[in-house]
Amino acid sequence: MHQTKKGNAWHFGMKAHIGVDAQSGLVHSVVATAANVNDVTQAGALLHGEETVAFGDAGYRGVDKRAEAQGPKWHVAMQPGKRRQLDPARKWARLLEKAEQLKASIRTKVEHPFHVIKNLFRHRKTRYKGLAKNEAQLFSLFGLANLITAKRSLLAAHTRGATWSRKVTSTEAPSALHSGCADRTTPASRCHRVAFESIRAVVLIEQRISSACCQQRDRQSARCRSPDSSHHSV
């Protein structure tokens, strides 16, 4: 445990770093460190190894340069100061703002487990001295938070099981059950589709911004070319 300064206030304690699945909202990784440890140093420990895309807040700037965090495509939030300086009159600035909003909509998943353990479980202060005991308690709390998060989808699967079994035959059971799980009335499936569509939109916006930057560089290089190249010898 260590002291750290946030703004003008000093705090003494620990920090919980968690990795959350963007589709289900379930916590899959928990790391406890002292309060003065930078978030980006724990990025590699929060990956389970099968990610293709990862989202982080502004504290994870430079994570793509760290060897232990290689693998997924990282989408890190822009610094708040730079985001406030974006000019809405420019098209590329509006695209960047839209991309930041989509990133934030996906990153909200990581705040839900903290809401559960802080507001529902009332765990707002550490109970023990030292990181080991407090980290062990965090594992239990986030495990219980996963049950709270998955409660709605688990109850939906339990109550709709009989309906699915009546609609399918023995030869069509695997595919029909899969389509039943993706029913529009299932809350979890809606969250899955929203997450995938948001990730796809972020990637498309970043591709458009990259293409626009390349076109702008090409135009600038064309203007800087020497006019002597257009002259012909007689």
C-alpha cells in the first residue's frame, strides 16, 4: 500500500485493476497494486490471451508499445485535454469525437462491477493491512459481482429452456438452440450485438481517419514538388 496524489488530494491505499469481457460484462482478471502504480504497467496481466480487441481509458496510453501487452488491437481513449480542443467545425474532428463516444460506450462495461461491489456490497474501504489479504477479498467480491451481472441472462436461459425444447427436433437441436440463444428478446444477446457493432464502428471510423490523413499528406507532398519537373527541353 502506498500514498498517491490525484488532483490536489492525497490518498493512501491500493488500486484494483480488472479486465472485463465486452460482451457479457463479466470480470475475467483482477490485479491489486499499490495506489501509486500506473495503470498501463498492468495491462499485460489483465489479458487472458484470446482477445482480438482491447479498450482502455487514457491511463493506458502507450500500451501498444509494451511487449507484454502485444496481441490484441488496442483502442485507448484520447486525453481529456486534447479531446476538448477538437474543433467541431472540422469533419475529422467530428469523426474523432464519434469514435471516442463509441469507445466510451464499450468501456462502461468495466465500471459496472465496481458499481456492484461499492454500492450494492458497500465495499468502499479496505478491511485488512497489506495487499495480499485485500486482493484475496477482491477476488471473492468480483466473483460475486459476476453472479449479479449474469443473473438476468441466467434467469432468461432457465425460464426459456422448456420453450426451446418444444420447438426443436432431435436432428435440428444444435442449430435451433443456437438460434434460440440469439433471440432478439434475450437481453444478453442484445448486449453482444451492440458490443460487436460498436467495435466495428470504431474500426471503420479509425480507417476513415487514417485514409483522410494519407490523402492530406499526398496533397501536401504534391504541392511541395518542384515546378521544374513540368518543363520540357526544346
